Amino acid sequence: MKVLLIKSVEDLGLGGDIVDVASGYARNYLFPRNFAVKATSAAIKSAELYRSRALEEQTRISSESQQLAEKLRGFAVEIKASADENGHLYGSVNERHISDIINEAGFSIDIEQVLLSEHLKTIGEFPVSVKIYGDIRTEILVRILREEEE
């Protein structure tokens, strides 16, 4: 099904683009969220308007994302976890743990933005990538410390 994107959709296109998508994706995701309309001749005539709005929004979001990436660069997350004498954790540290601590520090990062190749299972320091927006990424340091037993 051909649709006209009203807003930019990551990995699909910019606002004003006419793209071919599965009809179920259009009906169940794009249309209800007002990301796209069916590509009729009337809609196609207004594509330039959508394109200019999308480019303005893209510029604003990109600028904000760059600022957030600069603020997060070098940010260190400390997590205390119980571990055995060899430094192996009794559980693991995952994306949710990391994003929760970043959010507590005043930043707005979703779980999906924290990029771990695998869950962290030992005590130590680990560089972790955070996807801010599009191809804008930054790296933070996750420091896992042994939880003091009482």
C-alpha cells in the first residue's frame, strides 16, 4: 500500500515521502498514530508541505539529540550488585537497570536506547553505547560494584 508520511518515521522515511508498506502496518501502526495518510492524488499535492515541516522537526530533534549526547558523554553509572568471591554476579545487569539509573539522574532514555550486546554478569567497568536518535550515539561507563553484605 502506498502511503504519504506526514511525520518522519525512523527506518522508513521523512515526512513528505511516499513509501510502499504492508497494508496491515499502515492500518495498525501508521494511520492510528497519524504518521501517514493513504497516498491519494490530493494528499500527494500537499507532500511538499509535509516535507518542509518534517525537515524543520528533523533539524530541531537532531540539535536536541546532539546536546543530549554531549551531556551523556563520559557519564558514569554505578550499580551495586551481589556477587561471589570471584566477581560473578548472582544475577545480571541489563538495559532496564542502566536506563533507570540514567533517568534518575535527570535524562530521558528508554530501555531500547541502551545498546548491550549481552547482559553484564561480572564486577567491573564496561563501556556501553546509548542510541540517542537516528545515528547519534554516545558512550557511557557502567561501573558494577560489589554490594556490601550486612
